[in-house]
Amino acid sequence: MFKRYHTALVATIVLYFVAGKLALLLAIPPGYATAIWPAAGIALALILLNGYRLWPGVLLGSILVNLDLAGLRGLAFGEAFFALLLPFAIGLGSSVQALAGAWLLRRYVGYPLALDDTRSVWRFIVFVCGVSCLVGASVGASALWLAGKLPAENFLFNWFTWWVGDGLGVMIFATLIFVFFAEPREVWRSRQKILSVVLIGASCVIVAIYVAASRWELNRQQSDFESRAEQVFQHSQSMISAHLATLYSVQAFFDASTEVTQQDFKLFSQGLLARNAGFQAIAWNARVAGSDRQALEAKLSADLQAAVYVTRRDQNGVLVLQNPKDEYVVIRYIEPLAKNVAALGYDISSAERPRKALLRAAATGEPAVTDPIRLVQESANQKGVVIYLPVLGHVSDQKRILAGYVSGVFRVDDLMGFLLSPQSLDGVLVSVADANGTTLYRSADASGRGATGASLFQYHKVLQVADQQWQFQVEASQAFLVGTRSIVAWGLLAAGLLFTGLLGMSFLVLTGQKHRSEVASEELKVMLECLQETQDHLVEAEKMASLGGLVAGFAHELNTPLGIAITAESTLQADLRRLDEMFADSDDLRPLLQRLQEASRIVLANIQRAGGLISSFKQVSVDQATAETRDINLHEYLSDVLTHLSPSYRRSGHEVVLECPKGVGLRTVPGGLAQVVINLLNNSLIHAFPEGESGRITLTVTKRDSEIVLLFSDNGVGIPADAVNKVFEPFFTTRRGGGGTGLGLHLVYNIVRQQLQGQIKVSSVLGSGAAFEILLPLAINKFVVSDGRA
């Protein structure tokens, strides 16, 4: 038993794992559920057939299937322990679901289950396939949601898919296992060919349609996503170009002016900033010779009415005085000034990244953008970029030299937030990285989650920002997937569940009714055969009744000559005794007389024995043909009955023993009692002993209070346990076609219960024989006399 349990446990783990892994191949990303989950049906069937104690196998099998969700690679022991809670929770839900399904099936459908009528099939679908599967779907989807694996937007769809998948798995695969292993075997065996083909075919069709529809749905969503992502990208690119155009207008402003004051720059920039909110600031960065530094600092201090110096950032990021140099590129004007006053006087060329951008801009005459930097006016570590556009000053009509740079200052988050408003994103997530792969920006959906790079749909394109190419990536958020999802997949799942349920129910009922019809047809055929046999027996009984009357009459007629012969023989014996006395002294006649006396005694004894046998046979024949009630000596009567039956059992070597006290009297219907003994004896001779074997049959009579107990037993093969309660049913026999009609014990039951007003019951141990216990009253309550008067 121990070995069998562990074998079944290992088989449950392996079957669940294999079925689960195969089913996950049908899962449509990014879901964790699939359209059909055979493992749920396998788990239910194994627990139902082998007992509730197999639930750990379902738990371990489910944990192994979902182990990938834990993400154990690279985790420490403590982290791995908590990560395993997710597959454990899903496995616990699966095992509880299997236990609940088995309990509900036994409670509302019953086991062994035939599922051959509409009521039981509907209960199986509703309670087992429907109600029990709510457990796994609810626990699994909730565990994924709590673990952050399943967004709230997709909870309902995944829960529904999970529930339908488990329901279809139970409906199809549990039923398939029932076909080959469930009881009653004769019912399920009759369904193997047609039901297996129908259920497997239906599941393949449903899965194929669902997968095709889901792929179509994904393609449609991807097309919508790409269209929206392209719109977002084009909007972003156009807005970047608009901001660059603004810088070109500032460049043109300086080109057209011989001298630009702080007030001029302020007035010109205010309108530009109002129309282009992506700017953190617009600045004029003057190229200053080392000899002009003090004059510049004085001018900046006068404009600001506060001390301003040429500065740089030290290695700790703190603004300090710039060391003397031959040339500086200093922030001369900046708007809006109030938020960026700290930047005035900053030597841009003192930092490596801005210096590289300045050199590129000067070399090409085109705008150049810095790598991500910390803006001088920022106290936090927010990333920013600056676009520099060179401005040439007039030395003469033919010669122009680099006078400085106009620049657009951007906080990347603010810029992208301005370019990509929630209305323009409409459910997609955007991330931007520079050419080196450094992430500059990552948007967030309504729940606060940012782009992750692991979305179902992704869109990549290059965003041209001045002389750099930024990597522009768009992902589909869960809100987008939910918002663009149609009801096609839901409808197909619901339709598949309904179709499979109706199809399975129809074929279960049809095959069940077909089996019932076949059984009924076979029973009718057997009944017809029994009726034919009964008719033959009735004809034979009629013949025997006529023969019994003839024999009774013949016996009556023989009584007279036998009586005369007995009288004559008795007289002859008396005469021989007188002759013996008369010739006692004659040595010649005495031997002759002795031989005559011996012969006379032998003749008289045999004539008397013949008379006794004929009288007994006459009495039994009369008793079998009448319902007369009379008093009998039970020992003598049963002895007579068994004596007349002795030829039928002595030929086969059987031993029949009567154990009955000699003084037991009984008022009953002797004919019925004789018929009971005859039928029980014939039943044992036909059924109890294999052909060629002899046995012992015992009829024991005891008296108990006001009743007589007759125990008729044999030491034969016994009666199977499933047949003990059926032996008294009409036409039931274990030897159909082998001498049994199925009527003998039924007649015994009717005679004992009705004619003899008693009770009868049977007990048997297979291989150790059978025993029939008959309880008869000492006197029945009514009697019938031969002239018909009661």
C-alpha cells in the first residue's frame, strides 16, 4: 500500500508538470493563463480515483510548472524563499481546487458516476467544471496581482481565461480519464471510441480557433499600437524641430543686431518661451578673451546690481571662481532670469561635455547638443541637456568671427513631459536614451509604473536632436492593452466553454442512453430466453403433474394387490410355522420347511418395503400438487423428500446430510416445504460445485421459541458479493445457459414468504459456500382442506 501511494504520488507530479508545461505553450502573452488547462482535469481525476491524499502531488506539480515565475536566478537564500511563495500560492490553489472538485462530484453527482442522464451531466458541468474551478482562478490571479506580476487592468481578463481554461481542462481531460479508468466500467467502456474522439476533436478545434483569434487580436492591437507610437514619435520630433527653429530665430536676432542688451534679449525671449514651454531657459553665451574678463564681470554686476564673477564647478559640483584663461565662453544673458540667475557668469567651456558640444557647433556651424549634464542652475541631480548654436560676429564686410553661442537649456524630464502629455500618449509608455544608451527619460502610466523594456509591443525609432540621435522607444502599457482589447477573445472563450459543455453533455447522455438501451436489450433478450425456458418448464410441470396424478392413481391401485399379497404372505408364514410344529420330528421335511419360512420372510419384507415406498411416493406427489395444510413430523417428512431426491445427487458423488430432531412437529403446507427443499438442493447441485467435483450439503433443523429454523448450507464456491442481494430476483442467475433459469430461488422466496408465511435470507463467503436460513412458524395462520373449506 505504501509503495502504491508513492507511485501514484510521483505519477501525479509528473503528469501535472508535463500537462502544465505543454499547456503554457498556448498561453497568449502577456497573460499567465491559457485557453485550456489539462492539468486541472488530470488532478481532479487522479484524486477522485485514488483518494484525497494525492493532493501533495498536485501541489508539487503546480509549483514546478510555475517555478519560472519566482525568478530564482541570482537571488540570495532569503529572497529565494519569499520568491517561492508565488508558485506555492498558485499550487495551493490548484490542489484545493482538485480536492473541492472531487468533493463536489461525490456530493452532487455521486461516485461511481455514470453521467448518463441530463441531470447528472449538468451537475457535473455546473459544480465540478464551474464552481470548483473558481478556486484556482481566484487564488492564482490574486497571487500574481499581489506579487506585481499581473497589473490590475488585466486581472479580470486573466481570471476569466484561467477559469475557462481550468473548466475546459476538467470537462475534457477528466472525462477522458473517466472513460478509461472510472467505475462502472461497463458504462465507460462503451464510450471509449466515440467520446474520446469527440472530446479530443472538440478541444483541438476550440484551442485552434482561440489561438487564431488571439493572434488576430494581437496583430490588430499591434497595428493600433504602431500607429499610435508613430504619431507620438512624429509629434515629439516636430516639437524638437520647433524648439530648434526657435534657437535659429535667436541666432538670427543676434546676426541682425550690432549690439543686444539685456533688456533686448529679455523682450525677444519672452515671446519665444511662452510659445515653446519645453525650454528651461534660453541663453546667450559670449566668447570672451582673458583680457576682457574684468570688464565682463563689471558689466554683469552692473546689470544684475550684484557681484557676478566668472565661475566654474569644482570636483564636488560647487560653483567656484574660474581660473585665469586665455578665453572663456560665459553665460551673458539668460531668460527667464529669476530661475537661472546662478548661471550668469558661468564658463561653459570649463566642463568637458559642454566644451565638446561647443567645439562641434563651432566646427560645423550647426546646432550641437551636450550629453546629459547637471545644469549649473540646478541644486538637485536632475539631468539636463543644452543645445548650442554658434553666432558669428561682424569684423568687416568680408570677415566674420565666432562671437558666441545661443543655447537652449532643457531639463529632459520637463521637455519630454511637455512633448508627451498624457493626452498624446493615450496608454503608451515612452523611454528616451542617448546615443550611449543612458536613459534620459521614462514615462509612467496611470498607476505610476514606468516603461520597462519588457512589454508585449515595442516601437523603436531614432529621435534627431541637433547633432545627436536619441533612441526613442514606445511600449504598450497594460491600460493600452485593456483599452484596445475587443470582446472577440472573451466571446470565443465563453462560446468554447458553452459549445464544449453542450457537446460533451450531449454525447455523455447519448452514449449513456445507448449503453442503457444495449443493457435493456440484452436483459430483454435474456428475459425472453427465460420466458421460453419458463414456458418449457411449465409444459414439463404440467406433464409431471399429470404423471403425478397417474402415479398416485397407480400407487393407489397397487396398494390393494400389495395388501392382499402381504395378507397372503402373512397367512403363509403362519401356516409354515404350524407345519414346522407338526413335522418338528421329521428330519426330511424340517430343512425344507425352514427354507420356505426364510423365503416367505424375504418376500414379506420386500412386499412391505414396496408398499411403504409407494405410500410415501403417493403422499409426496399429492403434497406437491395441493396447498393442503396439515401437521407433519418434520424429520420423517424431510427424510422422505431427500430419499426421493437421492438419485439426483448420489450419481455425482455429493453427500446430503439431514440434521433434524425426530420429535419436531410442524403445521404447514407440506407441498410448499418440499418444493423449497427440492429447489434449494437443485440450486446447490447446479451452482455450488464445479463440474466433476463433489461436495457436502447439510439441512439443519432447530427449534427456536415459536418458530422452526431450517439452515440449508453447502461447502461450494459461494456467491459473489455483488450477487448476494440479487439471488431472489426473477431471472437472475450466474449460470445463464448452463442449467440455470433464474426462477428457482425466486420461487423459493415466494413460497416461503407467501405460502409458508416465513422468512428467508442468504449469506455467503466467496470460496467457502453459501447458507440459506429459513424461519417458519410452528403453525401457519390459515389452512386449506382438501374439500375446499377453510
